[in-house]
Amino acid sequence: MEYNEESLNATFWKKVFGADVEASAPSRIGAGQVGMNLRYSLSSTDASVPTSIVVKLASPDPTSRATGISLRNYEREVKFYNQLVNTIDVRSPKCYFADWHEEAGDIVIVLEDMSPCEQGDQIDGCGVEQARLAVDQLVKMQGPRWGDPTLADVDWLQTRTAEDGPRLSGLFSMMKPGFLTTYEHIIRAELGNEGVEFVNVVGDKIQNYVDAKDEPFTVTHGDFRLDNLLFATPAGGVDCAVVDWQTPGRGNGVGDLAYFIGAGLLPDDRKTHEWDLVDQYIAGIESYGHTVDHDWVKTHYRREAISGLIMAVIASQIVGRTERGDKMFEVMATRHIRQGLENGALSLL
């Protein structure tokens, strides 16, 4: 079945909930770069049907939609909810239904409405208390399957191998000119020539970066940042929940940690609190009964500061441009470059 707003009719809702349901007109929420999120109010004589849900569909933007299909983002998110989420402890929305139309590239995912929680803001950043809540959820995502060899059998998970080095390096080189056309003057204004040189050196050393991603592997989110986290508000809600599972993988989990801390906190707060947050992460993984090499984690954390820059360079060029998106990639790039410079990331490549 192909999925779009028109297909979400009475027949569809009955398929999902097993009951007659009346749905309101949808309201769009968030500003997803690859997916589109819609909120529906529902009414039914069946008390088990929720009164509000969120539906995720493929992006209506042709560029973003093509990206979601070609990178298997849509397929992976559906399979995450159908096959993987129940094997980890992370708090994410309850999934009522998820399906992927392989030929058309369409998806539909019907999710618990997490309001009155509110989405974090990648541009504004967060304080250390929200950062601690986020690291707790990261631990709950990664701890249950830390070093689990059976993850290698999940063939739809992204897995970074040495063979990916040339591909990622080539993609970075292809996207870098467009990225610098938009952002070089901002990087230079904030970080001087050293900031621009950091971008160029990263491009030359991506193979080294990929080769350094050694085991133990675990479940990774792949885009663990504030825009993909929900937090409680004065009106209520869960403390923290994780959404947007379009890039789940099997890999070195420290990358998610460095990616979140590097751009989630404002630079001064990041410098003050980053190592306390790294220690919190280590203690959390150990609480699942794993033996963790603390120096291994901290070395990877310093190196993985560049992961956010790689994401900003590539992603900024393959999704539809928006004013907010441009600003988001700007702060991601500049904050991660600063994180990398201050932690000597290039010396570890």
C-alpha cells in the first residue's frame, strides 16, 4: 500500500486500532529534514484507542524524499520499531503501526503522542541537566546490547567498515565545496583560518577516522542530537524520550555521545561539563555489567568530535534547504570544529 495523507482514512485507522475511529484534520509538527510528522486527534467508542497520535510519513520535499529512500532511512525506521526497539531500554514513543512500501518508498509510522513534552532545539542548545537526561537515554539505548555479536545478523542496521572509508571520503569531498560556499565565512569569522583548515584536514583523513572505529559495538542512533530528543515541560511529560530512528546502526557507541555533547551544549558549557558527562556514560554502561576501558572511551570521544562536522558537511547538501536548516548546520559545524580543536581530534587520526 502507498502511504500519504489521503490514504489515512477510516479504513486505515481500523486496520491500525481494530476499531472504528474518527480522525481530525492533521496538523504538522516539527521541521524534520527527511520525514514529515503530523498530529491527529482521534475519537472512538473503543477506550483503548488513544485520543491523539503522531504519524510519520515520507517527506513531501523531492530532494529530502529521494535522500530518505536512497539512504534507506525510511526502511530502517520502520524496521527499528518493528524489530529492535523492544530489545533495548531507551524511552521512545510507543509504536502502534509501522509499514514501508518498498517500491514507492513510502512509509507510515503511527506513534504515541508525547505531548506535553517538547522537542529540544539544536540551535539554542541545552543546559547540563537536560544533557544528563540525554546521556541517561543513550546509556539505556546502548547498554543492553553492548558488545552483542548477534547485532551483526541484523542486516538493515548501518555498519561502518573499512570499505566505507573511500565512499565516505569521496562523498565528503564532493559536498565540501557547496558546504564551504555557504559556511566558510561564518567558520572563518568564529574560528579563523584554523577552523577552515580543520575542515580540509578532516576531508583528507576520513579513512583513518573510519579505521579507528573499533569494538565493542552496540546499537547506535546515528543522529543523536537535541532536535531528536523530547523533554518534559511544566505541563508534564516524560523526562526525556528519543525519536527519529532513521539512521540506527551497529557500531562504536561513543560517536553518539560525542555528537550529542559537541553541538547540544553551548561551547562554554561543553568545555565545563563534557568530561563529567563522559564519566556518566561510562558508569551507565558499566551498570549493565560490562567491563569498560575508560581510556578507550575517552580517546574515542576526543576523535569522534569530527563526526558532527562530517554530518554537517554532507547532510547540509543532500536535504532540501530551509532557513532553520541552514542555521542548524551552521551551529553544528562550528561547535563540532571547536570541540575537535579543543580536544586534539586531528592528532588521533
